[in-house]
Amino acid sequence: MVGAMSLRILVIDDERSVGVTLRDMLETLGHTVVAVQNATDALVKARSKNFDVAIVDVNLGPGIDGISLTRELRHRFGLRAVIISGFLQGTLKDFASEAADAVLAKPFVSSQMEEALARIPLRRDLSAGVPPADAPPYRRAARSAR
């Protein structure tokens, strides 16, 4: 679980103003945030950075949609995700819930985002056999020896 831990978060929303608002909200909560506006940029950033969580809008404009991107980020990078949308209804909500760790309907407030993030189980770097940077020294040594 996340709790009060500072996260490295990738925000993907095609509306620049929403991305900026989310970045500001998440930074106020103590997280490190990179915001992009499309799936292509998200995949490039995910490849070059080590994020804990992605926050992905369902509608990303032309190209890959947010649900497909969420699945791709999980498959390729083991990235956990929160899907956000102003249009979550019926089947779309079911698909979003299946693809992500949490789903939030826009508009939401920072406490709702904080609660969603707190419920996400993280596997910081463990899939690569590398312990989290904030792990106690004995955990780093034990995992490095594997």
C-alpha cells in the first residue's frame, strides 16, 4: 500500500490544463510528477523513468485510448494505474476497472485521489530484482545478493 509514501507519478491527459491541475494537486500531496498529453509520450517517459503509478485519462484523443494505454503500461513496465474520466458509465467503467487499480470519475478532489493512491499495492523495482531506493540497507543487500 502507498500510504504517506512519496510516489513517482506519470500523468497522461490530452487536455493540458487538466494535466497541469493534476500535477499541482499531486505535488501538493508530496509526489514527484511528470505530465504528458498522449500515449506515445507516455510510453517514452515510462521507458526512460522509473514511475510507481500512472494516472491515465480514458479519452486521449486520436490514437490509443487510456484503457489500452493502461494495459500496455502494466504489461511492459509493471506500472500500476488510476484511470480517470468524466464519462465513466456502463461497459466503459467495467473495462476501466478491469485495466486499472483504481478508477475516479471527474471531477474529483485531492482527498479522493489520495485515497485511491493509498489503496494501490506497489512493487517498486522488485520485478527487476532491485530493491526500492528507500528500502532499509539490509533489504537492499539481501536483494542485491540474489
